[in-house]
Amino acid sequence: MKRILSLIGLTLASINLAFAAVNINTATPADLDGVKGIGPSKAQAIVDYRTKNGPFKSLDDLKNVKGFGDKSIAKLKGELSIAGSSEPAKK
């Protein structure tokens, strides 16, 4: 019984990690490209904007990135975050 409960717990933990939001302040273009609704050009635009202007303060700051509007940001809110460190990931 303990094995089954452990297996269930590990499965749920791995599912949670798989659906974790991508931090737009630390993500690489490849990380962002993996988010449904963001392709390679939008991913690179996010990283370029972040490099030029510093970390995003809120997800609504994506409005300043070419290709993002209110509707696209609303769809992506569950997929993206700005939580945690604002140090960009090393390439």
C-alpha cells in the first residue's frame, strides 16, 4: 500500500512540474517556444525586450512586446509567470 501511495505521489509531483508556468524573466527562447501560443519569433522578441529593458514587472508588460495584445496575454496567463529570480538563464 505504501508503494502505491508513493507512486501516486511521485506521479502527481511530476505532472505538476510538467505544467509549471514558464518564468518570462528567466526563460530561454527555447523554453518560451515550448509554450503553446508562442513561436520562435515571439520567444526571441520576449528575450530581446527583456535584455533591452530589464525584467518584466507583470505579465501585462508583454503588451510592450511586438505581437502581444490583451487577448494573447489573457490566453497565456496560466502558462507564464514572473515569479522567482529575475536573473536570465545562461545560454
